[in-house]
Amino acid sequence: MSVQTWTFILVGISFAIYIGIAIWSRAGSTKEFYVAGGGVPPILNGMATAADWMSAASFISMAGIISFAGYDGSVYLMGWTGGYVLLALLLAPYLRKFGKFTVPDFIGTRYYSQTARIVAVICALFVSFTYISGQMRGVGIVFARFLEVPINTGVLIGMSIVFIYAVLGGMKGITYTQVAQYCVLIFAFMVPAIFISFQMTGNPVPQFGFGEVLDKLDGLSEELGFAAYTSGSKPLIDIFCITAALMIGTAGLPHVIVRFFTVPKVRDARSSAGWALLFIAILYTTAPAIGVFVRTNLLETVPNMPYSEAPKWFKKWETADLIHFEDKNGDGRIQYYNDKNKSEAFAATVAANNLKGNELDIDKDIMVLANPEIAGLPNWVIALVAAGGLAAALSTAAGLLLVISSSISHDLLKNAIKPDISEKSELLAARIAAAVAVGLAGLIGIYPPDFVAAIVAFAFGLAASSFFPAIILGIFDKRTNSAGAISGMVVGLAFTAIYIIGFKFMDWDPKYYLFNISPEGIGTIGMLLNMAVTVAVSRMTPAPPERIQHLVEDIRIPKGAGAALEK
């Protein structure tokens, strides 16, 4: 059977499962809609958390950027892995003990302020919409290639599917759907990795096999004027700031934090965090291997290939508008090399071969999806990867949609505008908010600002500069007050958003980067500004009420005080 037929079969089966679970687990109350009734077993919550966490950026884009950037791409791997550890060990148990449904709910209660709650809602919406645009972009890419439809049509299909199970099931439906999606995505990620590792190295364990290919890949890269794959070119401070922003941003991501409210007790939150880390590690330790394998296969296959002999996978991705070839020197061959290399030796090579510039532009987001095709794997494996990419993107999109809907219906409507709203009306408002959010998310996915991993990195930077200081100080510093938290969130978010928008949307010259820090890493500076402003303002204004200070002390005590919050 063809790749397209296999894709229809595997994607159709997986979508039928997701929709069936959503109908079976339809939320009947606000507690089920927001936190799945608080009764999810830790191991299932761990799988759901892993699926929520491993978005299109992890599945589709992370290995892709590692394949192009080499050592520099490792910032995504280190930042996202370290960030989850930070969240699981430092924040999750305390937030679960506090017992609130959402991050804005925590901030509004901890800082005894509706203003703080509303600022947190704005931050949550800003972060979530930025993040979800990357997921919708990932969905569009998968559909564009494997169902041979335009990217925009693919985004619309994805919107329709996520609308059904997010709006119907709420967190209850999303949780059990994400368990199924984790199984699909991890199987889809590992099968081709094992195939290709054995094919290229004779070792079926990709985590061990890829080391044997690195010297070869360094040589191939240098022959084409690229830096050695294992070398780095980013300034050290930028690497540090991007890694830190990703780590700290993880700890402030509202759609991941809310997962720890879906288990019965505080100890279950710790247990599910451990399970999630195990499930996440399977993919994250494999991504560097996939990046190495696909880059090696690409550099062995494509450069100087006659365009007329380009393989079927190349033409398919070209049709999907995700590979672009321009024959600049008219020789009919695909000249793929680093035309920015200014060394004399490479300049002589370029002149001797009458090269007029790099002729190939490859979207970084296709590398994982194209990997099994480039390696010549069976059609069912190629289609399986498509189903896995969709599972990764839709699982995170659903979690983000829930954050958006709960921020509007629970935090804004219920707690700030209309406290006497009935549970039935609140549930309806949550579903309407989710439906509107699906439409807006799709629009952003159709007009994305960058490739998937970069878009998601921006979301992490915004989360780092807005939520993290308010959460960490809210737990560990009882002197932090509402005035400080509000001031810090506004300053941190405004600074980071302006920096990202300026350099990514308004074409500011990169030579004006602050301390050579790129937009992907500026969230670290935004976080430090937020922290400094929060602490300074808190110390210059009255301390929080005694009841709030006692509440903060209770959150940090493992047993005894605050035990009622475990119920």
C-alpha cells in the first residue's frame, strides 16, 4: 500500500480512538472539566503529562533543529529536560498541596488580589496562544505532506479534531486521550529510530548507535562548508540564556502545572512526576540520535544530486512547499552547501565549480517526518511517524486550550466578574471559550512567526519572565506581596514580549541584541527583571496579611499543617 493509504488508515484509527475516548469521558461538572475530577491514577497521569509535555516541538522540531544546528541545538534538549525536573521536584508538589485548579487561581489567592489574578490570566493567554500556534503549525505540516493537502487545510482539520475532544471532554477527556496519544507518539518515534540505527550502525539501540556516526557527519559537514556538527557557534551567554529560559519557562507553563491537580493526593503528584520523567526520557534520549541519522543521510544523498533524479520523498515535500530548490548556476544539480563560509579554501572550491549560491532550502520542521523516507523504510513506518506527529501536536494543543478556557471561565468570569455564576453556566462558558480559542489558535498556526521549536521557545521565554518568579516566590518567600508580584509580572512580560516582537516581527537588526542574547533566550533576562522588581517592590510596601503568611508556611510543610488540602 502507498504511504497515503497507510496514513489514512493509521491516522483514521488514532483519531477514532481519540474521539471515542472524548465521548466516553465527557465532563459533567466543572471539576471534571478543569482537573478530571482529581482522581487520575499516577501512572496514567504520568503518561498524560508526558504527552502534554512532548508537543510538536519535541516530536517534530527538536530533532530537526538538532540535525541542522548540531551542538547548538542541544540547548532545546537540555533546557526542556532540565525544566521538567525543576518543575517536578521544586514546584509541583507544593502547587498540588495548595489545591487550586489553575496558575492564575494560585496567584490570585496567594497574592490576595483580583488584579494579580487578571494579570496572571493575561500572561496565561499570552503564553498559551504563542505555544499553541506551534502545535497547529505542526499539524498543518503533517497533513500537508502525508494527506497531500495545503498546510492551511491541514491546520483546519487539526482544529476540528481537537475541538471535539477538548470542548466535549475537558480535562477528563483530554487526560485519557493523552494516554492514548502518548502510546502512539512514543511508538512512532522509536520504531524508525531503531530501524535506522540498526541500518546505519548495526546497533538497534539509537542512544548508543549514533556515536559511531558523528565523525563521519563532521566530515560531511565540513566538506560542504558547514561547521563541524559537534562544534558550536552560538555565544556561550546565549546558550546559557536559552537553556535557562527553557528550563525556567517549563516551571511556569500553566498547561503542565495543571496536570498535577488531576491526581488524588500530594504524594500522587510526586509519583506521577516521576513516571512522566521516565516516559519523557525515552523520547528525549533518542532525539539526538535521530538528528544525527537524518543529517547524515541527507548530506550523503542530496548535495550535487541531479534534480531530475531526485527521489520521490524530495518531490513530495517540495509539492508541500516545505522544500525549495532554485537552480542558480543552471547545471541541473542540487547544490547544497554553506554559501556563508568565507574561508579561502572553500571560496576556491565554490569558484572552481561555478557555484552561484546555496540552491536548497529545507524547512527544519520536516526532518523527523522525512527521516524514514530518506532512509528508505517501509511505507507503514512513514505513515506511523505522521500519526505520531499528530498525536504530539494535538495532545499539547488540547492542554493549552483547556488553560485558555479555564482562565476565561474560572479565573476571569467566576472569580473576578461574576462570582455567583452557576456551575452549569460556568461549564458552558468554558466550552464556548475553548471553541473560540480553537479558532484563534488555528489562525495563528496558519500565519506562524517561525519554525515550531522557535515559536515554542518564545512561549517558554514568556512563561519564564511572567509566571516563574510569582510562583517560586509565592511558595518560598512569605514576604512577597501582591504589589510586588503584579509589578514583576508586568515588567517581565512587557520586556520579553517587546524584545521578541521587535527582533522577530519588526526586523530589528540582530547586532543590537542585548549582550548577544537572542529572542529565544531573552526570557532569562525578563525573569531576572521580574524577580528583582518583585522583591524590591515587596520590601518597599506592606507585608502580606498574617493569614497569607501562614498559608505559605503550611504549603511548605510536608505533613501536618495544611493536610486538609490533600483531600
